[in-house]
Amino acid sequence: GAINESHVDQEVTLYGWVHRRRDHGGVIFLDLRDREGIAQIVVDPDTEESFATAERIRNEFVVMVKGRIRRRPEGTINKDMTTGAVEVLGKEVVILNAAATPPFPLDDYVDVGEDTRLKYRFMDLRRPDMLNKLRFRSKVTSYIRNFLDGQGFMDVETPILTRATPEGARDYLVPSRTHAGSFFALPQSPQLFKQMLMVSGVDRYYQIAKCFRDEDLRADRQPEFTQIDIECSFIDENTLMNIMEEMVREMFHDLLDVQFSPFLRIPYSEAMEKYGSDKPDLRIPLQFTDVADLVAPVDFKVFSGPANDEKGRVVALRVPNGASISRKQIDTYTKYVSIYGAKGLAWIKVNELEKGAEGLQSPIVKFLGEEVAMQIMTRLGAENGDIVFFGADKAKIVNEAIGALRVKLGEDLDLYTCKWAPCWVVDFPMFEETNDGGLTAIHHPFTSPACTPEELEAAPEKALSQAYDMVLNGTELGGGSIRIHDGAMQKTVFRILGIEDEEAEAKFGFLLDALRFGCPPHGGLAFGLDRLVMLMTESQSIREVIAFPKNQSAACVLTQAPGVVDNKQLKELSISVRKPVKEEK
Ligand code: ASP
């Protein structure tokens, strides 16, 4: 990839893989590839030995070529290649290693099943676009290290074999041989270690850290993933957010030539109200409009039920010029929102507003009544040609279903107003309700509330936290918080979460201890490196930017992990395996 016209007449030695071999009646062309690019080698029959070798070469053979760089003949220059003006006249060609026929072609982009790609990942990574993603990822980590080093952050490693670190997922457990019957947990994040480093006086910490969460997988999740983990002492929310924003803005500028304006800061409540999501995709201009008050009195239970329910929500989503969406497409959207628990998808097409309710086309206007339908149109500022979708259910379902619909419509109708839309979401509540009526921490239990312990105990469900998320194009890039640095406050939060003092001592005694010995006020955050690189390289999934990812069922197809272990090993670990639960039943 590095040779060009300035090297003409120089003798070179090149090593690489044969991307393609072409036999052109008497002359053999080898496209020789390494990670920097491709160079064309020409082997003439008058160099007999090399020619004979070249004849034996097949795609992906590893070879060494010695030769002279020369200008390509007029008319054969390839402007699409950085080396396209030159070629190497190969005088000596040596096969360093043969290669079996590749499981899929590397020189042409063909759609290969993902499991095949993962099984032969070492080959898949030879594809230039895959290598480029790895290269870009390396640039991102170097950039971040440089930035953080420059700001006085110190890289400290924390253990992989540890105790449960609650981030709300299932743990991966590792049995201990030396403590029979006991287990290590792999860290869901280095959260408590980084907080203890603050107690130690490290002051500014970072780590490019592997984290492990045994969760159901989606396109942007992996059981094992990488965080850029950061913590800082003597800092407030604002200062911390400013440093992190500066890092991301400068990185996008320097690596992608993208210039961001200062990030919007959106309170959680506003994000939920307008977009039904705490990670709004602000490239899409659509917003929710609450209409519960308008539909509360109507005799249409589907709407009036949730409108009169404290936990219900009724929203309208106006899509300008959406009236051309076909019935069939609406059916597809109805199916789509049902994934999120919505029982249906009501809609109104605005055909001729000047005719009043008669100009509205919809299965529900007759149930709403003309007056209410028109009141809704007025509130929405509806115009002819629009379509309006409705969500009416428990607020959680409406937010998720119509929030997802908003994103889907943005994608399908290409409603994007810009390519990149970063923001911060701030002022998260401390807790949310669990299905069994208890409370769970929205961020994690070490996040500091924005109120006193007394206020917190009096009304935990109302308390806000000092947590913040950085969101880009509807994806959470990172999140963090100012932490609790006071033992009493920490115990209060544990109690609210149903962890009584005794249990707290047993599980988090080391943290409570640390808080007793002069813990500085501190806070931090963590970015998901894989997601960040996925977005920056415009990849479809995080698996595209991880060298050796797990597949959708959390397995490594390449090494066949997880695997069965033999009984001797299990015995050493004092473990016996029950039959899989399914079989037992
Ligand atoms: N430990 C948190 C997480 O993994 C990030 C943080 O609060 O710094 O989400």
C-alpha cells in the first residue's frame, strides 16, 4: 500500500498474501496484499524459476517477492489503488506457505453467513474493511489514552477475578479450586475498585477495561465488552461532563473531521416526555404529544382507560407527510410495536382538515368523537398529508412502543435532519419500580442522590440522582454519576433497595469500610468502546468492530467456547454438573 511513483526503479522485497492471481497469456499477475494495501506484481516467463513458482501460487498463499518497481504501461493505470500507477517486476518469487482454498472469497464482497465468518474469523479479518475497523479502533484507544494522560489521568488495572459488582446484569461465575464451593464473579464493571482507588488518592483514573455481563444479546451487546472506565476525585457533575464532552468532540474532529456544537443537556423527564426514551435519537424530528386530558372523558376504553390511570399514558406521534404510508405498512408497524407490548396501533390520516372530522381517515375517529378528534388535531398542529399514530397503555409500554416506532419511522422515511446528534441526558431519577413493587437503582446503588439522606428516605421514588448519560444517535455512548462518599448515605440507599445493614456489610463491607477512612467526593463514567467504534465506523453491529466476538447465542464459534470440561477438572473444582434443567423436566 505504500509504494508509488516516487519509488520507480528501486529494488524492493515485499511480503504478503496473494489476493488474486491472474494468468494473462504468458505473463502472471499477482495482487500481493498486506494490511497496508495491495501491490501488483508481474512475473515474466523469462525469469523461469519465478514463473514456475508463480504458476503454482493460489489465492491466499504467503509469498515473498523481490523485484524492481516500474511505472505501469499507459492505459493500465488504476486510479482507485494507491499503488495503481506502479507495479513490481518480480524477479524472485518464494512461496513461504501454501493456503487451502479460503472458506469464502476475500477479494470480492460476498454475503457470507455470520457464523461462517466467525468460525473463520482469522480469514474474515483479512478483508480490508475488517482490518480497517480494527485499525480505527486502535486509533480511538490511542486517542483516548493520549487525551486522558494529558489531563492527568492514570491508567490502573483492576482484577478480573472478583466479587459481584452490581450493574444490574447476571454475573459470569468462576469456580475456585482453592476455596471449594466458592466462586469468583467476573466484573460487570470496575465500579467499586475505581471508587476505592479514589479513596487511595489516585485522584484521576482510567482503564480500558473488559467487563462481563450475562445478558440476553442484542445487536449492540456482547457478553464480554470493553469500557473506557473513568473516575475522578474532587469534581462536580458539570466539570466532569465538560472534560468528557471535550474528549469526544476533539476525537470526532480529529479522527472523522466532524465538528460538534456543544451537546444539548436534556433532563430525563423531558426525554421521556418528548421521545419516550432516555436515549433519544435527536436526528429524528418527531416528538410525542400527550393527549390523555383530551381523551379521558371519551367512551372509548382503549384510550380513556390509560388516560384515567395514574400509571397510564396516551400520546400522539404526528408524522408530517406520512399519510401516504400504506395500510400494509401500518400493519407492519402494528406488529412492530407489539414486540414492545402494545396491543394495537391506532392512527389517523389527515386528508382534508378544512372538512373537519370528515376529512380524517381513521378507524378510531368514530369512537373518539369528532370534537375530541379535532381537538387533538389542533394540539398537534396537524396539516393535510400527515399521519398521526397513537399509543395508549401503561406509560412504560407506550414509551417503549411508540419510542421504538419513532426511531423506525425515522429510519424508514429517512427523516434524519443531520448525521450526528449527540446529547447528554441528565437528572435521572434515583430509582425505578420493579415488577414486584420494589425499587431498583436506575444507574447503580453507588450513585449519589441530588438530595439529603432524610429527603431521600421520605420520598425515594421522587429523588433525582447525579447521574448522566452521553447519547449519540439514539445509542448510549456512556454513562456515569457522582458517587456516594458518605457511609450513612450509602446505607440509606442500600436500605431503600431492600438491602439491610447486615447484608450490606456482608456484600459490600469493603466499600463501607473504605467510605469510613476519608473518602473524597468523587464521580466518573464509562464509555462503551465497542459501541463508540461501531458508531464511528458506521458499522451495523458491535461484532463488526470486535476482533473475536461471541455470536448471538453468547458462544465463540471459532474456539467452540463454552465447552464441556472433563470430570477430573470438575472434581478439582468440587463441582458436579446436573443434567440440563430442560432434560430434568
Ligand atoms: N460502572 C458504570 C457502568 O458500567 C459506569 C459508571 O458509573 O462509571 O455503567
